[in-house]
Amino acid sequence: MKVLVTGGTGFVGPYVVRALAGAGHDVRALVRRAGAAQGLPAEEVVGDVTDAASLRRAVEGVDAVVHLVAIISGSPEDFERIMSQGTRDLVAAAKDAGVKRFVHMSALGTDESTRDLVPYYRAKWSMEQTVKGSGLEHVIFRPSFVFGRGGGALAQFLRIARLAPVTPIVGPGTQRIQPIWVEDVAAYFAAGLERPEAANRIFELGGPDVVTWNELWERLKRAAGIRRPSLHLPFGLMRAQAAVLEKLPNAPVTRDQLTMLEAGDNVVANEDAVDVFGLPLVPLDEQLRRAAAKSS
């Protein structure tokens, strides 16, 4: 199958590209500059999700689309332009090109009750609605926190654990999360292209372990061989700091991210993904061990 991947050079994207190629698919990666996908088993097509004409060129001759593009911070206009409108233009191009299946990355926590919480959720909800209403055969995945070696949130957590004299935990640390290993996410996307029973469904993706933030930090420090105390920081204090930090490039935390964290647990609501796909999943302690070994 010929597959177009958007977002193929981000954190998750290269793993998805390799998983698709490993499953025998012919992969085309949308890149903003030539050479960005060097080293990946993919043909490059230069374009951008904000350029509708480039999307029409990118989908020519493909059988399926895997859409990974998203941003985690920016203005409301940025979320609308890159995520919401970009998805509308990509879906329109895919329909015109006769694409047979559209596999979309959303995010755990996205639903009708959260769509107005922050611009990120609003954009994710809009993207889902565009895909669901497209008439294309589709699969939507909502991953929890995606952990991996050398990138994503876990790499930032490891830096904090190693460099900070105390481990800062936002709020009471009792909210629950269900991290999933990046290669497991990639395996889901590869399987999502082909499983007929997955068509036109939404799947929440989490790893095999549910922990509180307090438990996560303790397990992370144990895996990295770090003995540091933890300090709980009130949401109000962190929100005041974030108001300053979010003005910086690649801000470590934003007020919107704190709002999402404060909203509650980030765990899957059902076992549909496990039941349909039956994929082996990396346990949390092994995720942490792999990441700590990579960054040591």
C-alpha cells in the first residue's frame, strides 16, 4: 500500500514511518524542506499542511493517509491554521484522490466535554470531527503520554530529575496517567491501516500500567538511579510562572498545559484497542529503564 505520512519527522513520526515500511508499505513523507526525512525509509514530498495545493500534490497516487501533524503550544490562530484547517484541507485532498483509509492521531482527553477547555483540545476535537464526517474509511487513535528514548515529555522529565535539586511535582500528584511506549504507538498505526474491524472507530491508547504522577516520578528516579526528594508545587504558583515561561521559544510549560493537567486523570476509558489489536505493550518500568539508559 502507498501511504502518505504527515508529521513523519517529529518525535512519533519516524517510528510510525519505520513501522509502516517494516510492514511492507511504500511510505511517502510530507516534509517542509528537502532532506528532512533523510535516513528514513520514505520518499519525500515537499509541502506543508497549511498549503492546500501542496497537500493535493502529496496525496496523488496514495492509497492511505496517516495524519500525525499537531502543535502543543501557540496562539488560537496557530491551532486553527495548522491543525483544524490543515486537516480539513488534507481530508478534502484525500477524498479527491480516492484515498481508501485515513488514520488520524488525536490525543487522550479529547472529547466533547473538553473541546472548549484549551485551544489544543478544541483543535483536536475539530480534527476528529472533520475525519469522522469525511465519508472516508478512517481510524482515529487517541494516545496517552507517549514515552520514548531521547525525545518527547519523558526526556524532559529525565533532565529535570537529574538536574533539579528537588523533583517538582505540579499539584498533589494524585492525578493518574497511563504512558505508552512510542514504538507501541507506531505498531498501532501500522495495524490500523489494515484491520477491517478497526474501520470508522476511535481507539484510546495507553500502556499496561496506570500510575499517579507521584508514582511516576518515584519510578523514574529509581530507573535512573537518582535519589532526590520531591516537592509539590501548587497549580496557582506554576500558572504564574508559566505566564512568563510560555513567552519563551520551546517553553517548558504553558498555562494551557497546566489546565489540561489539572482537569483530571489521563487514562483510557475502555479496552477496545487491546481487544481489537492484541498488540504486546511495553510495561512502564521497562519504558523508564530504556529511556534512562539512552540518556545516561
